[in-house]
Amino acid sequence: MNIDDLGDPLAVGNTAKLYLFENKVFKVFNDNLPETESINEAYKQDYAYSCGLQVPKVLDVTQLSGKQAILMEYIPGETIGGLISRNPDQREYYLDISIDIQQKIHQYEGPTIELMSSKLKRQIEHAPNLNMNLKAKLLDKLDSMPFESRLCHGDYHIYNVIISDNRAATIDWVDASVGNIRADVCRTYLLYTQFSREMAEMYLNIYCKKNGLSKAEILEWAPIIAAARLSENVPTESSDRLLKIINHYIEAN
């Protein structure tokens, strides 16, 4: 089988294209990624599945037309992001559902998953637009943050949760790691601020109320998460916005 046999992509992301073929999903990765990308993501997703979390079951790790690919279970449905777009008056209701799912993920430990601290350190070291002095301050800040061994999705947002027949499945586990849940919540918050400050604040308020965490302890991670995101070179993200977040922290300290 080759990629041409799969037809048009079901979705196109920053690192891969998704194809639906014979009621299964093929995630085909871009050529510029490390050759272990598919294996690493499949392992993380399989670990989440083994915890009993609702995630697509990994069926195989293979190659199509020389490209890395993961074959996985197809879960029909609509993302929470899509549901909110069609029903904006129910945004709080759907955000609440998404937070319940994220909190369930955070209940598990992930001893064999990549350490969040190592991942964030690597990203900060490779982040563009940061001078060595600023990187050193951010790495010192990272070293001072408390460690937890909790499973974190790493890129949790409303478009990575599919609702289907009273089932909610979380997808895209490539950034999963084991670490501090506050950093994971901060990442989600920063992703939302990119598009809607109101929704971001609603998310943070609900999460803190449900979990008993304070906004301050979550937002303490903001400069670290912003710096790490700089290394991702996401076309829709503004490097100036991320730099403002980082500099705000530096000026405050």
C-alpha cells in the first residue's frame, strides 16, 4: 500500500496528515521529523490506552511510500472545538467536559514516559529569538520548579478531544510526558489565549475550582511554556506574543 491509495487527507496538521481508509486512521508523518517520531508517539498513545483512558487504539507502526505512519482505530464523532464553534452558547458546558477529561489524564503516573523537565529543557535550549542569558534564566527557573510524576498530554485543547456516542477520546499524544500538571494546564491556557482571552480565563477558572489549584501556581509556568513553544515554529502562533509573555516574567523578577 502507498499513500496514493488512501485518497484525500481527513485532516492536515503541523507534523502529519491523517487519512481515513477502511474504517481505520493512518497518521502519516512529514519527512522533516526524526525517524523515531512514529514509534515514540505510538508508545505514548499505547501507554495512555493501557491506563484505561479513552484514546484510539494503536494497531501498527509502519511506513507508507517511505514515510513514517501509525495505523490506529477510527473513532467517529466531532471535536469539542467543533461543537463549541456550532454551539457558542454552550462553551462553558463543553469546556467543563474537556476539563474533566484532562483531570482524569492527570490522575495517572507515567514512569516510562519522557520526563517533562527534559523535554522543556531541550525545547528552551533550541528556541529561536532567545539570547543565551535569557535561556539561562529560564532554565534556572525550570530547575527550581517542583517535580511531579503525573501523566500530562502536553498539547491538550478542545480540538484534540472527540465526542462520539457518549464517549470522549483524546487524540494526538506526541507531546505527552510525565511531570507537573500545572505546566500542562498552563500550556492549555496559553493555547486558548492565542484565540480567545475570555475562553482562556473561563478554562482556568473552571480548572482551578475543580482541582483546588491557584491561578498563580499555574501561571508561574507561563514563561517556561512560552519559551518551549517558541521552538515549535507553529505558523499560527506569534513569536512576538510569546516573547512578551517571557519578558513580562523577566521584568517582574
